[in-house]
Amino acid sequence: MKNELPLDIRLMTMATSAMVVVLLLMGIVAVGHWVLRHPIWTIRGISVQGDVAHQNPVQLRAQLASQLRTRISSSILDADLHQVRQMFEAVPWVRQAQVQREFPNRLRVTLEEHVPVAWWGQSGSGQLVNTHGEVFEAMPEEGDDLPELAGPLAQAALVWEAFLGLRPELARLDMALDRLELSDRGTWRARLDSGASVELGRGGPDELLARARQFTGTVGQVARRYAGAIEAVDLRYPNGYALRMQGVSTLTDASPSGNTR
């Protein structure tokens, strides 16, 4: 029969093993703490790249340096990248910022800027629409050639979508779309660069485009017959449209409307 060790010796062996394990764990924690606090991980710089047409990378870094020092951990290992991203995206013209760690001690920020395609509201309002149909605040150096879009703010993307459909269709007749507006009641109105107004009625972008195609496909016949410039167009009729032209009148005793269809 195998001899067993006395109980006190077995208990002492177990206690010694437990102490060794605890000491090893404490040593690992101490080494980990030392590694995490080592100066090699201290953030030494931030590189900014990507779309920076409206932002100078040097000035941008200097502008945010104080915020980074006071709000962001100095160690690259536990720096809050989400918070850094929010700081850069709060800068004018910045649409998105992607922040990555560059070990051992740098952050890399890749910027995507807003690309303005139209004014929101009125020209010079300080609000612009980008290529994604998003409204942002900025003042471009040159914005006189941008069209105007307007409507409920939540519908900005829809207004931009409708504009994209109507613009090339009207351009077929050398008509430039200068303004497109969606009212709170859901009705659409446009203005051409000639100053002519276009009533588009209700509906989505596809319905507006269908009405515009009906107009562009037949208005040439009217233009060949009458030489006046178009002053107003009403596309709200189900089977046609009303047209008012400069110097052209259809007023008769039987037709008091003054419109040509």
C-alpha cells in the first residue's frame, strides 16, 4: 500500500503552490502595467490625410492639439478613437473621419470632406448640400454657380434625388435648373436659369421626371410656332401642361385663361 504524506505537509504544499500562482499573477500584472505606462506608447503625433481641399493639415492639427491633450489619453493603447473621430468631424467641411492607431506612438486620421453641389434654402445661406444629399454648414469661396435646393430638412436627400433626375432632362432643351423646392405640403416647384417658374405638382422623383419628359418631348412644337421666351410652365395636368410665353397671348372671349396648352 502506497504511503500517504501527512495532512500538514499536503496542506503546506498546496499553500506554497497557491502563493507561487499569486506571485506569478502579480508579476504579470506589474509587468503589464509597466508596459502600458512605458513612454514608448505616448502619442507623439497625428498624421492627417485624405480630402483636405478646405483644411490645412498643419492648421487642423494645431487647432485640435489642445483638445487632444485635455480630452484624450496620452497613451495610444487606450486612446478613445471614437472621441478623436468626433472632434475631427466637428470641424467645418469634414464629413467623415477615420482614425487608426499607428504603433508605437502615432494616430492616423483620414478625412473625407463634403463636396458642395447646391445651396440649401437660399444662395449664401451658409447651408450647403453635398453629393449624398446631406445638409452641412459652411461658406464656399465661390458658390455663385451652385443651384438652390429647399424643403423640409429631413427631405434633403429626396430633393437632391429629384434634382438629379430633372437636371439632365431639362438640359436636353438647354434649360438649366436653377432652383428646386419641396413645400411642407408636398408640392414641388422649380425655377430655370432664365427665371421661368415650373409647377411640378406632387409625387416622387420618378413622377416628376415623367412629367418633365412629357414637357421636353413636346414643347419644341410650341417653340417653333411661337418665338417668345418661356415665362412659366404648369405640369400638374394629367394629360398635358400649361405654358405661358413672353409676348404670346391666347386670350379670346371663349378662353380667358391666357395659357397655351
